[in-house]
Amino acid sequence: MAVVRTAAHRLWDFQIEGIENIPSDGPALITPNHLSFCDSIFVPSALPRRSWAIGKSEYMDSWKTSYIFPALGMIPINRTGGKAALLALDEAAAVLDAGHLFMIYPEGTRSRSGYLHRGRTGAARLAARCGAPVIPVGHEGTLAVQPPDAPMPKPGLPVTVRFGTPMHPDDFGYPDDPRALRQFTDALMYEIAALSGQTYVHQYASSDDKPGELASLPKPKIAMPPGRATAPKLSSAEPAPIDLRRPSPVGGR
Amino acid sequence: MNIASVIDGHESATTALIEEGQTMTYGELGAQVTAMRAGLAALGVGKGSRVLVIGENESDFVVALMAAVGLGAQCAPIRASNPLPEVERKVATVDPNVVVLCTTAKWLDGSLESIGRQVCAVQETVAAGAKLAPAALVECDDGDTAFLLLTSGVTSHAKVAVLSHGNLDWVQQAVVGGGDGLNCEDVALGLLPLTHIFGLNVVLFATLRGGGSVVLQQRFDALRSLELIEQHGVTTISGAPGMWHRWVNTEVEGNPLSGVRRASSGAAALPIETFNQVRDRFGIEIGEGYGLTETSPVLTWSRGVKPRAGSVGRPLEGVEIVIVDPDGTPTDPGDVGEIVVRSPGVFQGYMDAPEETAQVLTDDGWFWTGDMGVFDADGFLYLVDRIKDIVIVSGFNVYPAEVESVLLEHPEVRGAIVVGAADPNTGEAVVAHVSGQVDIDELDQFCRERLSRYKCPREFHVVDELPMSATGKPLRRALRS
């Protein structure tokens, strides 16, 4: 672990902000934006203690990852299929219950568009189940270091990882309010966007997205009324970035 | 079939209507309706005619509705308390063959003649019709139009919803039937306007169908309601939240609602505080329901299950409800989206407005309500806000109703309306208009402690009075820039 961290600082202009937001002991769920394969190197390297994460089991086949990922605490799991996914979350819960840090990407997959996508509620569910605080994380620069088809990360470039104020699902009405997990997830994504500088879109990441372009959604199940105007995918033509200067939340709904 | 047959088949000596202390039995009601039918038929009313009835919650009104619908006519009920220009506008919109005036609408006699339609008054028509040969109840199909109801809507101009015999019949069956259903022992408070689908179908038609009695109250007077409830042994009350709020805050001895076995609320969101107050004061748990004029109206309600605070209950059996994203994809469970429904109660469309109809009704019968909602894990529905009112801040949805309810938690805030305004940085921003003795900085801090950052208002405006609609709903559109 220390080896990887030292390497990260040597090879890149690696800046870390907000490290004081990570609790010095006890569980916490680390939730970063996801743009590049090498996010899984940089974010854990920025953490003051060891963390675990779910990694695609196919990654474990590569010589690069079969050494590095275990060193970073990666629990490999085949990410296809319901039962496997459930097992992975059970393992994640066990890690949190044991008082460790666990990393999960709320977007569920890499953002191919560059936008910050709608979060999946799984992270909130996990945090609520284990009573763990959630640390929003926004990073910048990893996409330039290793774009999607690049085989190796390019050294010498700047990477910044920013940790935000811890958040708690209980502050959002959990477990009484059925909207609590979605509301929490939306609030979490807002904080991540503020930390990463990305523009947010309220649509799940899809492997069909392209840089700056969202894939059109699959055929709807409920027919739309014929006279209704086409629903806009984005709130405005140019989604606006989030004001970074406003203070972090104390709690909230 | 014909929904006017709800008054038939009951013991003729049992009470159907109670009005200002006078009772009208099913026998008497039936006789008046039969005579009215003959009288209207003599004026040329038949299947497909349009009959506009002007009145209030009075026995004349019931007689006129039942007679017109009984002839297979399309009936448009409107209130006599409308000012004359309103009445004229509604008459022009509906374009009826005949206008029927109830006792409370007599003042219009003479004012309407100039429009060149047939105008008649209920009692005179009944008297004339009693001397004529009876006009039989007309057989109708499920799809035949029974009612033309004007939907006021606070966010759009008035439209005429076309409701069929089948539409109303289906909802009546749901309301009357089942183990906890209405029967001939029931006495309902008929305060909700009979010109509105809630009062018309859920109170009037359903109660009469079950053979019970309806205590007609023309004007809202909280104390008078409580007196009527106690005096006539009312067993079932359907009210709007504002009514429940006033009843529970009226000074009266004892518990006038001790005989009430069913209490419902609809037409607007029931504040949790009101629910609790009613439970504590009257020992009743209000079952909230949800529906629209366009759905005849009941879609969901809390009958038969323990009500959950803030929920409008579970879908009626036979009602399909899906929560969808703007393009029709069903949302993940627990996510908010537009409520889209399909049921036998979904209306036929808006009269003479195919474009408006095409905006909300699909070819296979799905009605897009324009309301945002979410289900919990047990299938209870919660309403969030109107889709048109959503404010999108940096790509995130903010529901004004949610921000308003937080503002109303502040002790100094009397009223609050939240709308969106254009913002160069975030697309839209949240703007709050509040009435009350408030300090803006303090209110801002209050919000930050309770709401996610992007939901907090960018600016606050303190005003003396907030714009309200005629039905007491806050008028957001009046405050949008």
C-alpha cells in the first residue's frame, strides 16, 4: 500500500485536499466520481488508511492489477448478475462492520460522457445498513492520465483528489421516508460535483455515452401521449457547473 | 345500464336526502326524478343532449342531475354562487341545449334568457312533468357520456372533462363494495360541492347506491357541519383538508364525531398535523385518498389499511399505476417520477380539445397525471408535487412543495410559495415568497439546516399577502417571473 502511494506522489503532481474529513478510525464509505480506470489507484492512494473496494474480476487477470489491486485492498467480484452483486454488497457490509474504509462508485460505472451521472442508491443503502458515514470525493485529472483506451497511465500530469464533509443517510429521513435514499444520493452527487468540478446530469451512466454526448434512452415501457412534447434529456442546452464556493452542508434533507 | 339507477331498488320509505331538517325519502326522490325526466323530455332532452344544471348542494340539484343523466343526456353541473360573467362563460363553453335552474339559481332567471337557450327551473319542470306520460330511464353503454365536468386547475385554463357512465359506475362500485363498504345504514355529510367529482361520485352517487342518506349542506360553516353530523348521526365524512382543519379547530362540547366510522380526505394534500389533530380530538384516523376529475376520481386510498402519515394510500384494485421518468421509462423503486395510471375510471378526454387530450391520454388508455409521486416498499403512494412546478438547479430536481413545507415549519412564517427563476449559473434557482414577520438571514439559516444545499432558496421575498386561488390553493403561476 505504502509502495503504491509513494509511487503515486513521485510519478504525478498529486494533490490531496480535505484529508481531515476521513475519520481516523471506524467505518466510512468512500464515494468518488469515476472517469478513468486509474481512479482505483489514485483515490485509495490518497487515503490515510487502507481501504477495500469491489473490482471487476476480469481486472484480476491483468498482471498490472493482480498485484496492485490486492495491495490496494480490492475484493474481486464478477460484476454481472444479481446474486453476485448481492454477495459483493454483503462482503462490503462486512468490511464496514469491521470498522474499515470501503470505496464504491455511486455512478456504478465509468462516465464515458465526462458528466457526473445520476447516482445509484446502492451506496446509500450500504451506508444506512452499516451506520457508516459517507465521504463524497471529487477528483480531477485522471482522465488525462489514462484515457479509456490507453494501456498505461501517462506520468507527469496533475491529479487532485478532494474529500468532502461526511454525510449521513439518517439526516435525510431514512428509514421512514421512502424517498430518503434517493434524496441522499442526489445530495451526495451534488457534493461530488462541487468537488470534481463536473457538470451533473440526472441520467444513469451508459456504456453508449460518448464524450460530451449522452446515449438516447432505451424504448420506454409506457407509451407517451401522442401530443406531448419530447422530454428534454438535460435541464438546459448547456448544463451549468456547480458553485464551488458555497459552504459544505451541516446535515439536511 | 344508467348510473341514474342508483336511486332505484331501495326501500321507498328510507331517507335519501336531508336538507335543512327536511327529509326526502327514496320514494319521494324517485317520484320527483321521474316527473323531471318527463318534463325535460318534453323540452327535447334525450340521449346525447347537453344539459347544464346550475345549483348548489340542494335536493333540486340531485333531482335535476338524476333526471338529465337518466335520459341519457350529458350533464354539466355548475354552481349558482358563480358571478354572472362566470356562468355565461361556462354556458358558452358547454353550449347546452337546456339550462336547468335549481332554487338557489333562480336569480339567474331572466339574465340567461338572452343567450337564446331553453331555460327551465326544477320545481316548475317537476310539476309540469308529473302531468305527462312518464319518460323511461334510457339504456346507456359504458362509454356513453354522463357528465361534463369543468376542471378548474390552478396551473392551466379550464377544460371540460368528459366522463362516461362506465367511468363513474366503476369507481362507485369500489367505494360502495367490499367489507368496509357503504350500506343503507350509512349517513354521509354532503358538504363537498356536487359540481366537483369528489362530492358528485364519492359522496352523492356512492351513498345513494348503497341505500344510505346524504345530509346536504350548501355552504361551509364549520360549526353547522358539526351540529349536522351529531344531529343526523353521520357515519361517513369526505372532506377537503381545509374542512378537516376547520372542524378540528372549532370550539364545541364533547365529540360530535363519535358516531363516524369512516373519514376521508382528498382534493389536496392533507397536512400531517391535521391528521394528528383529528385523531387526537375526534379519535378518528383520516384515510387520505388521491384522484383527479379525469379519473372519476379515486385512484388510491387508505381504506382497509392503517393510514400512513403523508401517504395517499394504496391503489384501488383494478387501478394500474406506474411511476415514470420524463420519457416513460419506469423509475427505480423509491424514485420519484410522474404518476401514470390506467383504470376503468379514466375519462374519455377533454371536450372539443383533441390536442389537450393528446397531451395526457395515450391510445391504450394510460393517463399521464402531471403529478409527481413515489411508492414506498409496501406499495403506499406519496405525492410530491406537480411536474410543471419542478425547479431544476444545476441538473438536480427541486420540488417546491418540499421547500414550502420546510418554510412553513418556521414559527414566524404564515404562508410560503416557492417558484423557480432563471439563473445564469445554475439554469434555474429556487425563489421563496413568504408572508409573516420573518428575518431573511435567519430564515436562510433555517433552510440550510434542513435542506440539501441545492434546494435552499437563492433569494427570499417577504410579502404581506400571498396570491391564492378561489379554492384556497397557493397560486404559484402568479409569482413566476
